[in-house]
Amino acid sequence: MNVNRRHLLTGSIGAAAVALTASACASEDSGSNGGSGGGGKVGIAMPTKTSERWIFDGDNLKTSFEDAGYTVSLQYANDEPDKQVSQIETMVGQGVDVLVVAAIDNKSLGGVLAQAKEQEITVIAYDRLILDTPDVDYYVSFDNTKVGTLQGTYIVEALDLENAEGPFNLELFAGALTDNNTKYFFDGAWAVLEPYVTEGKLVIRSGQTSLEQIATENWDGSIAQERMDNILSNSYKGDNKVDVVLAPYDGISRGIVAALQSSGYEKMPVITGQDAEVESVKYIIEGLQSMTVYKDTRALASTTVDMVLASIDGGEVEVNDTETYDNGDHVVPANLLDPVSVDVNNYQEEVVDSGYIDEADLA
Ligand code: BGC
């Protein structure tokens, strides 16, 4: 991994840049937006509205691209891969210059992206890498391994695993197998936790440790809740209690809390999360969830727009990782932002004072 080295890459999308410049000129002639990138069209394909972050992402991207003079088509596909493919097909048919895609199924987009490339459309994989296709130009995301590292490290510190004898009962949850991020999150956390499992300080009573066993279809909190219900009734009979749960995303964390509550837990175990969703920040304040990983989607949107504009203006796009994200066809040059661990001690500073969440929404 090479996330510290700031690195300038020459854009591989010169033809698209020319096409966009031409379309910008045409728009100027017809009296629309001028200026850098002005007059271009961007298609934004988001996965779902069931999770708050994608609504923020879509809104932030739309505003940032419109501010840069673009016309925007923003679509959500309700976590249905086929629907996302047909939405992108429509965008290609509408003659967009740029596609920004947060994939639902990382392997289902090859066909439609081949069509996009025939039209010389610039393709940005947004937050989630798109696999097995030559037709992705750039990847913009957060450091996904670090997300997992922050979750694992939080657990180590919360239980004082260096000094405590334990053993503590741990259960593991991961995201959707169709999302390339899932493995990065889990591997980042597991690298930190596994030595304590080997040592016997952490015990996984369910025995469920493989990614296939711990994955959560569609990142769906109710599916996680059901799995936690089953784990509690099968592996925690008698006095055995769950001490800690690795959960990859706030919606899953809240499903786990619901299962624990219905099985009579009053004090919650250590539970991780991700996304700093309003409901989960409330849970953190109430002591129901321990932490979340905050990823500022405003910064992700503005970085995306900067990358697109740079490629169009001068053919130089800022990336900071040219090694980690091999999509099965090529290593996709990536710009990775920094995620932040948030708990009851720093949520005010990180997510409220920064304006990410409105304090009134936490009341
Ligand atoms: C994103 C996470 C999000 C998850 C579920 C992942 O691809 O990186 O931020 O929690 O999807 O929506």
C-alpha cells in the first residue's frame, strides 16, 4: 500500500477530455455554462437510499458537479444490480461525458462500461471498486483497509487486550460479498484481532469466522439481526455473554443491538460501526454502540469533481495509491481519503462541529 506518496498521473482519458471540451464549447455557443468543464453531462449511479450515506454522497456530488457547470443525472438502484446496469445504459444513451458509479455488484458492470468506453466516457469507480473490466479510469474512496484497522484497534483498546487476561467472547460480522470493500474492511480489522484470537484472549463461540459465514447480504441490518439472534440462541446458552462484536457498518450495528436487546442484554457489548449515521451517533451517545468510522462524504464528492476537472483541463489527475486496487484487469489509480474513528469522546468535534451532522438531529 502506498497511500502517503502524493502522486500525479497523466490522465488516460485524453480522448474523453477532448470530447468534453468540445461539448463545453458547444454549450457556450448555445448560451449555457462556460468555464472549466462547463456544459458537460455527468451520470451518477448510486446503490441505494436505504443507507443515509449514499443520500449524502448523491446530494454532495450533484451539488459539486452542478457548481462546476455540469448537468447531472443522479439515479439510485435500490440495491438491485440489474436496475443499476439499466440506469447506466440510459446515462450512456443520454450522452454523458463522465460516469461516477458506486457499484452494487462489483462484477456486473463490465458490459455497460464497455458501451461507455465506446463513447469515450470517463468512468470513475466511486467508493467501491468495479472489478474485471478494463473500462474504469480512476477509483476514489477512503482507505478501506484503514477503516478495518480503526475498528480492530478500537476493540483492542476498549477491552485493554494488551493487559487484560480475558477471555472475551467476540462475534464477527462483515458486509456484502458483492462489494469489493467488504474484504478490505474485514482484513484490516482481522489483522489487528487475529493475534488475540490465536492467543485465546478473544473467543468466537459461534465458530463463524470465514467471510462467507459472516457476510451480510446487501449490508442489510435486518439480516444481521437475524444472524445475531441465531448466534445468541445457539452459542450463548446459560451464563455466556457476548463481550464484543465487530460490525462493519452502522445499519448492521443497529441490527445487532436489536437482537441483543430482544435477548435481554441491558448493557451492550463493545460494538463497532461505520459511516457516522445519525441514528448510530445517537446510539453512541446513549451507550448502545461504541464507535463508528466517520468518512466525510463531502470531501469524497469534492475530490471526485477535482479529479474529473483535472483530467479534462490538463490531463493530470491527483492520485495517492497506484498499487493496492487491482480490479482483476489492471491496477486502478486511486485517490484514498482518510477515515476517522469516532466515539462518545470525539463525536462532537468530528461530526457536529465539522457540520457533517446537525446537532438538532441528535436530540
Ligand atoms: C461503503 C460503506 C458503507 C457500506 C454499506 C460500503 O461500500 O464503503 O461506507 O457502510 O458500503 O452501504
